[in-house]
Amino acid sequence: MIIYGIDAGFTGAITKYWPAYEIIECYDMPTFKDKKKTLIDLPKLLQILTTRRLLEKPIVYLERVSAMPNQGVSSTFRFGQGYGQLEMGIEAAGLHLNYVSPAVWKKHFGLTKNKGESREKAASLFPKYADLFKRVKDDGRAESALIAEYGFRKEY
């Protein structure tokens, strides 16, 4: 079985998790710059989400997000556009999509909004991969790994 955990956003990440083998692969959100704007690299996204056909279809847990107070109209629109692209990539890859809010998965692990806590928790749950979460900017990787672990615990 493969479970994907996705921390949405241009600085987010995608984790592919094989619980039976305790293997994870973390990918920073595939992006590129176009006229100073960051956009999701759709072909790379689809490549990450596409797996060879297995007997059991992979499951995706995508962090359900919403607009934030005091966020500008333009940035809110761009974030929503990127979120829709993630949903379409998941659909195009033929994967089963589940949503989970940050409040739910973070409560499950006893975490707050502190991104450092997420990095520490991911390192403790996946000690072989702790180096993936050591930098401050690796919070997206850590949160996507935790979302994947949450999905595994929810499913099994």
C-alpha cells in the first residue's frame, strides 16, 4: 500500500509512504518561476503522483486549507489556483482523494501551529529520514510526512 500525504502550497511538499516497509519519499512541491511568480510544475506533479499500477490503488490525504485572514486577494487567488491544480493532478493520476484539516491531523499528533514541532515529530516517527526535516524550510516535508502517517493510522 502507498499513502500520499500532501502539504498544499508553493512551499509545501508531497510524501509517498510505504508503511509496510517504513519507507518514505519526500518531494518539495514541484514549482517554477514565471515572470517572478511561482507556479506548480504540472508535469512534475503528475510524475510524482503516478505510480506503476498496483493491486491496491494508492490513497491520498490532502491538507484541506482555506483563505487566511489578512491575506491579499491576489495571493488568495493564486493559492486557490495551485490547490485546484493539486486536486486535478490527483484526479488525473487516478488516485483516491481524502481531505484532512490541519486542526484534525495536528490534534492527532498533539501538535500546535509551531512548524518546529512538526519537524521534530516527523523526525521521531521516521528516524531513518530525520535529515529530511532538519532545516527550518523543511516544514513542508515534515507536515506532508505527518499527513501521510495520519492517513495510514486513519485507514488501518
